[in-house]
Amino acid sequence: MGIRKKTTKTPPVLSHEFVIQNHADIVSCVAMVFLLGLMFEVTSKFAVLFITVQYNVTISTSGPEETPVNHFHHGIKDLATTFFYMLVAMIMHAIIQEYVLDKINRKKHFSKTKHSKFNESGQLSAFYLFSSGWGASILMSENLLSNPVSLWEGYPHTLMPFQMKFYFICQLGYWLHALPELYFQKTKKEDIPRQLVYIFLYLVHIAGAYILNLNRLALVLLVLHYVVELLFHMSRLVYFSNETRQSGFTLWAVLFVLCRLLTLSLSVLTVGFGLATSENQGFDLSAGNFNVIFVRITVLAAICLTQAFMMWKFINFQLRRWREHGLTQNLKKKQVPAKSKSKKDKANGVNGVNSDGADSPRAKKEKAS
């Protein structure tokens, strides 16, 4: 007899339900094929394109003792490497889901709405924590924070240390993996447009900075953004465990605005002033130089429009929360006087607000209305 009883029949092989249930195993097998390819001389040259970082350049440092240092530039072969690490991201996604999030969900007995939001915040919290920590270590090792002039000085920054290039490869791989995960996770139709928008924004900005050799600026802005987003999703996870703990959202709101202002300031300083006054002006595709006014204006326009879009969504969210809060207060005034309420009602009910379907403080107040 099996360890676990099966209440449903096994879906047919290669059916939609079969692929969804076993997608992690299928992806693991595909990744294993590339790893096994390293063992044979015939296939090793092909497998290396997917697994290792390409375009290595060895530079000898000046000094009494010349030591070779490896740097990397980007190229078309990075697509193969990005594809492999997209598969790795899908495997890690499944591991976190099965061994962490699903166990918590079974203990907490979340509603369907909470279940979906909890999984989203759990996955993104793990990614933002890892990415912000890794990015911060690169910033410190490359002295980009202590020397802001290096963000534009010496442009184009065609050569990157291994950690920086691998970081961008992993970032692209992760956000590409989010596209098939919409299918594998059976995302609701009403949630798909919202998720497609932010996945598209991440891919465009990261790939654009990577191709235009603005990797230093992109790294600083990504770390700033990831830290703020980590705070939001961690606050939402804390809220799910205890709905009275909402102080994290207030801190996130303040840091969100500051992050938008700092992002615009650094972008204008680097692209609008630093690159505009740089001696190395002109467009040279072979040298990786894109320092022309059209590219600079396009980059600044993309960053400014994205920050404006995020602020617009943020302001609408806050205004909606305030209106709902005011409506909730009005409903409370119309309720029976507090003296007539029993202690049990006060402990369980909070004036008609049902917490089962809440996924955020705003959603909780929607139930009250």
C-alpha cells in the first residue's frame, strides 16, 4: 500500500495537468542533460555554452607582480547561459514551494485568496533577499558606493568581473522563468495582466542596461529597489500570520517614495550629467559605446516613465485605502454601542470585518465595506 492515498486518477502523460504536476521533475531532467553533456568530449563544447559564463577576457594588472584578472563582456552566447539558469530558477521555485510554502499553508489553512498572495510574497521574498544581499556584496567589492563617479567614469563599461556578469545572467534567468510559472502555478486570469506588466518591466530594464553597458548604474538601482520590495513582501507575510501587525507597511510606504526619488536622482546624475559631459562621446557598436543624446534621452525617459507609473499605482492604492478607512469608521459609528457588545463579539468580530479572505490591509477593509 502506498504511503499517501490518491483521491484522483493519475492524469494522462503529456496532458496539461500532468505537465503542471510534474514540471519540476521535467525541468530537472532537461537541466541534467546539459550537466551530463560535460562528461563527454563530443558534447562538452556544446554544454559549456549553457552552463559556464562566456566571453572571458584575461587582463594583467600593472605592478611589480603582474597577476592575471578575468573579466567578461556580453554577447549572443549569453542567451544560452540565461536559458540554463532559467531552468535552475524553475527548480529552485519548486523546491521553495514544496518544502517551505506548502507546509506553512497546510498549517495555517489559508483561504484561496490568501494562499495565492502568500505564495507570491514567499517566492519574491526569497528572491529579493538573495538578490539584494548578493548585489550589495558586489557593490562593496567593486567600491561603487564609496566612489559614485565610477557609475559613469570610464564608460563604456564593457568588461565586468565574474560576479557582476553572473548576477545579471541570473536576474534575466529568474524573470524569464516567471513567464512559464504563470501557467504552472495556475495563476488567475485577473492576476495575469498585473504580473505580466512587472515581469516585462524587469526584463526590459535589466536587459537594456546589460546591453547598453550601464551595468553599474543598474546594479545600484536594482539593490535599492529590491530592498524596498523585500520589506513590502516580508510585511505582507507578517500580516498573514498576525493581522494586527501593519507597521511594516507604513515603513515600506515611506521608503518606497524615497527609493523613487533616489532612483530618479541617480539616473539623471549618471545619464543626464555624467555621460553627457564624458569625453568618450559617440555611437560605436563594436566598442559598446552608446553615449549619444538619443540613447541618453531614451534611457532617461524609460526610467522616468517607469517611476511615474509606479508612483501613480502607489498613490491610487493609498487613496483607496484612506477612502476605505473612512468608510469603515463611518460604519463603526452606526453599529450598536460598544457597551451592548459582548466580549466574545469583540474578540471575534471587529465590527463585521472577516479576515479569511484578506491578503493585505486594504483587502481586509474591503470586506468591511
